[in-house]
Amino acid sequence: VQLQASGGGLVQPGGSLRLSCAASGSIVRSSIMGWYRRGPGKERELVASVTSGGTTNYADSVEGRFTFSRDANKNTLDLQMDSLSHEDTAVYYCRAWRTWSPTYSSWGQGTLVTVSS
């Protein structure tokens, strides 16, 4: 499984960005998928995830501001990010994984989000 992340860029505080993760195969409904980020001087953290059944989970820091959107037909997982702040500046990574057989874990390349005025 290969993942291709896109959509990062420079945005002003309070602005919005939409990240997209495209998978090489039909895994949207057979994997857990999520977005991680690593900010400057910070450890990598799970921002949001969605199970194969569609249950979503958001980190407290982004709850109410970030929203998943997945398309099983297009094999994509988008992350709409609103009301961005400096603290959201980070490299964002998408990931697809399974904890049940056959297990796997695939990462997309990072996409940089910079929130700055």
C-alpha cells in the first residue's frame, strides 16, 4: 500500500487548509486511517483517525476544527483544517494500518503546513 499526501502550504492564522491522502489500493474501508503531525521540537502525535467502520477520533487540540472526509471509491482520505493557529504548524503524515490479519502499516510522505502571518 502506498500513500500520497498533498495539500500543505502556508496559511495565515485563522485560515483553512485541506490535506488529501490518496491510497494506491482499496484500503479505505479495510484499514484504520489517520493523520499524524510533528511540529518543530515536538514529538509526533496522532491528530485524527477513522476506523474501517467509520468511527472517528480527534485529538483534543483539533476537536471541532479538523474534519475527516473519506471516499472509498477514490481511495482518498481528506483532512479539512479550519481555524488554524501557529500551534498547528507541523509536517503532517497520513497513515493506513491494520491491527488484524493481515497486519500492515503504511505511511505517506509528509506535507508541511505552516501557519504564519
